[in-house]
Amino acid sequence: MLNAIKNSANVFLDAPPISRSIHQLKDYSSYLVYSLCSMPLVRMHPTENTILPLAVKSWEATDNYSVYEFVLRDDIYWSTGEKVKAIDYCMAINFVLSDNSNRFRSLLADIIGYSEVIKQKSNNLSGMEFENNIIRFRLNSPNYFFPMYLSLPVFSPLSTINHEIFCGAYIINKVADYEVELKRNEYFKHDLKSDIIDKITFSYKVNESDPFALEAFNQGEVDVTSDTSFPYDKYSSYVQQKAIIQEYNVDISCILSENKNTTPELTKILTYGINREYIIEKLHGVPELNCGYHHLFDRKNRSNHDYLYNKKLALELRSKIDTSAEITIAYEDFYPNLEIITLIAEQLEDIGLMFKFVVEEYGARNINSHFRLELTYPPKISP
């Protein structure tokens, strides 16, 4: 754990250099760094499956979760001291939608008009409007998870003056290929503990003999380790493959492609058309599958499984997609990836979807797939 007396911290990261824009996140390390600089409208509770206000004073859903209204706080400031406005959040959403390669773009396609932009048919943006400190969204169809999407750092506000200034708790003071330095945003007014760290330095270090940077941690070079890579070198030594999944608390996630735009209808079918309890039972409790924002399935929480599984709704959504097209899912050939997608395919083929599975080498992303199934290792704050 961090020493509260220190006013600075060194953090080890195991990923390549971060993305150079908060609105174009490409990897977990970028997500981690920019989450400290971001100020999205809402945030996810760290341990419970609930959504909490962050940049907003309040928010509400009406018309069966197809209309959302967010009331912005009046004490959010850029690091320059200027006040953040509702238009800055709308600018960020427009920026993400204008980037065809942005992996988070399809999450916004439920907003009326935006789905047409993604399909390159029109520029009708009538589904989003702002007035003073209020932002309203009108969706093509009900979406219970829409506020959850808006908790991502990528939807933090975008300044109309300078795209490189921030309004979160920290700002980027220095950035290089293998080091990023953050310092406190003096104008950040949200509740903070008195012992908050003034400066955080993220370093990228590769040490094959010490993959989790334990030596650096023990010598005091770093205060926190954030190694999300799965220890595949130890995988084959386990007689029972399930044991390593349980011991290392591994996440098994199906994530959106970074290249293909997946329609909101298809994402919903994958959300509502899968009986997760059936898969859990078949795999004897490994993994526990749940729904999150850009992660479609992970093992965190089972509290909303009954709500998610709705085969009738999935069948209704089928008429809105091209069922003659194959859905490509890429996966790394480690247990239980193939077992999971086989059970997923059994259920979705019953709805009328066709799948193609592509095996990819460890660390090599198949950019032409719709989804990727991968194992990830949760970050560690200590050895």
C-alpha cells in the first residue's frame, strides 16, 4: 500500500506507451492513467453494481429508460481555472463519434441520429441537446446500461479551446514514451482526502526475470504495481486448469473490437440472449459472467443475471440485424475461452445468428473480429 506520508508516488505499468488522447483510449494502462485526469458525468461504485453522480448533481431516466437527463454541477473547472460547461461534454461525444476507429463509438449508437452517423447515412444529431447546465439524451430504444457507458474516461469533457487540458483530480505534467507524470489539478473541487498524493509518476518497465516488478517494489523504486498480464508461463504447470483461474482471480472478458463497429442491436442481443447461469453451471462456477460497459462478460458480480437474460427481447432485436452475416469472435487458445464461446454460440445460434471463431496468438489482436475473448489479470497494489 502507499505510504500516506509521501506526497508523490511511483507506479509500475506493464503495457506499451499510453494513448496520447483521453478520448482515444486503446489499452488498460491508458485507461488507468487517464481515469485520474477524467471527469465523466457519472462513475461506477468501486464494489457495488451501482451508478453514482460525479460531474452531475443528479440524473434521471424517463420513458422506460429511453430518455436521460443529467444536471451538471456548477463547481467543475478546467486546470486553467475556467468553468466546464455542458457543451464540453457534448463536444467529447461528438469527438468520439467522428473517429471511425474509436472502440467506444458504437456504445453511443442508441442516441437518436447517432446510429445513422455510424452507418454514414446522415448527420442528424437531434438525440442530444444541452441547455445551460442540463444535458439530455433521447435513445432509439430503451437502454438500461446507457449511464454506465458514460462513466468511461473517454467521455470526459473536451475543451473547445484546448484539447490537452483536463478537469479531473490530476493533469498530465509530462509525457514520454516510457514515463508519464501527473500532478494535482489545483482547481479540482470534488471531495478529496487530506492525504492525497501531489504527484504520480507512471513508468513502463520490462524485466523478464521479474515480470511483476516485485524486486522494484521491494527496493522502493515503485509504490504500486499494475501488471495486468496473465502468468501464462505458469499455466501449463497446473494439472487442473480451473485452479489457476481461481488462484489468480483471473477475469475472462469478451470485449468490443477496436476496428469493427458493432451495432447496438447486436450488442444487446449478446447481452440479453445469453443465459449466464447455464454457462456457470456447465463450467462448475468458472467463470462467473456478468455485463459491463465495453466488457460484455466478466466474472465480477451475478446480481443482475436474472435481469439480463431475456430471450424474447433478443428474438425481437434479431429482426433489426443482418442474420446472414457471420459474427467473428477472436480468442486466445487458453481454458476456458473456447469452452465459453462454444456455450455462447449454442445459445445464440438458437436465436438465428452465425458465428466464426478465430484463434489468435497470445498478444496478437485480430482487428477484423467483432469481439475478442481474453484472460486478464487484475492490477495489484502490492506484492
